[in-house]
Amino acid sequence: MRRIALIIEYDGTNYVGWQVQPNGKAIQEVIDDAFYKLIGERPVLHASGRTDSGVHARAQVAHFDTECRIPADKFCYALNTRLPDDIRIKASMEVPADFHSRFCVREKHYVYSVNNAPHASAFSRSTALHVHYPLDIERLNDAAKLFLGTHDFNAFRSSGSTPTSTERTIFESEWIKDGSMLRYHVAGSGFLYNMVRIMTGTMLRIGLGFEEPKTITDALSAADREFAGDTAPAHGLMLWRVKYDLFDTEDILKNEAFVPLA
């Protein structure tokens, strides 16, 4: 039995999220179907985390166990011929038997994109939230830096999950401006249900001038959802990078190589 890890990219627009659900098509289900067409079985896929309906991924990580003899680095090519265009396996590799896509995560990195322009874009409509009122990048970053460190993030969690602890550590929290596009980069030890989207929604009110940055510290101190802002829409969020002791998805994606012609 071998354990294989996949790095998966997907546009979540047409899916109900990663995990199989009764109310629509999930990314996991589509990959399961591709496996069945390829090897006649549906190996159990364990992901680094469950992205919600409409959320995208540049580097989701999942692993599975198999006795199939397909070379580990060829699974990506074989699966991609059986997957729709909005799901791509960017890399596949054999990993040790004790590797687990979820429980071995050291750091996860998300990006939330906001198109801050007078008019919406036809091209980023599915991957960025459009905000047509001007956002103050300095106020956004004054708020973002208050998330750094270890805090109780209960105020930034939606109901629907019962974590054993609501304490998380944030290593990076910064807004970066590129023309009309504002991207919030946040990396941490882990995230609660809808945590990044609530953090973003709260900061957007600060960036628009409706709230002060101290709203963040007040919410963290109160550990009460009523102190935080709205939950930003799902389509602006992307799982960007996952780090393990074994590998960093960023390194693998940067070193993606072509297969030479025969």
C-alpha cells in the first residue's frame, strides 16, 4: 500500500465546496469519479481542510492510499484527462505512510481578493468581491496587523462547527494593493469555520470608514460573534498555500516542470 499526495487547484464557483454533500456537486465527488474511471475504485481522499461552497483553491492538498501501480508522479496527468477544466491536479507524489494532509499541516495561507473599482470586472467576477466605494489601504492594514499573534478567535467564527479550541496563531496578515485589486494575505496555524471571511468582512467596514481598527481588538477581547462584522462572500476567498514539515506547496508549484516530448 502506498500513500500519494495531490496538490489540487480548482475554481469553486460551480461546486458546493470540497466535501461530498447531498445538496449539490462537490470537488471531492468529482475527483472520486475521476479515480473510478482511472483505476476502478474510489480511494478515500483526506484534504488539508474543507473549503466552502464557492471558495477556490490554488493549492489544496489531499492524500489517499492505493495499491495501484501507476507511478506517483503520473497520477496528476492521468486524473486531469478525466477531470473538468475547473479542477486540475497540479502535482502528485508519494509520501510516507504517517503523512496526513490535515493533521500534519504546519501553516495555511489564504488570499481574499477585492476589486475596488467604480465598475465590476467581467474577468474577476467569480474570484474577487467588487466594492465600488473607495477603501483606505492604510486603515485596512492598521486593522490587519491586530490579528497577528495568538488569540481567541471565537468572535470570528460562524456557528456550524464545535472546535475543541478557538485559539489560533496568525503569522501573516497584510493587505496588498495591485491597481484596483486589493488582496488580503493571511497565514496561520489553522482557521475556524468562516474565520477568514469574517475577518475580511470586519476589516472592509473599517476600510470604508464605518468602524475603527479597535473593533478588531474589542472583538478579540470579547470573544463574541456580535462584536465582529459581516461574513464576506465566498467567491473572493482562495486557499493559496499549505506548509508541512515534509514540503511546501509553494516550492512544488514554482518548480512545476514540463514532461519532455518523446
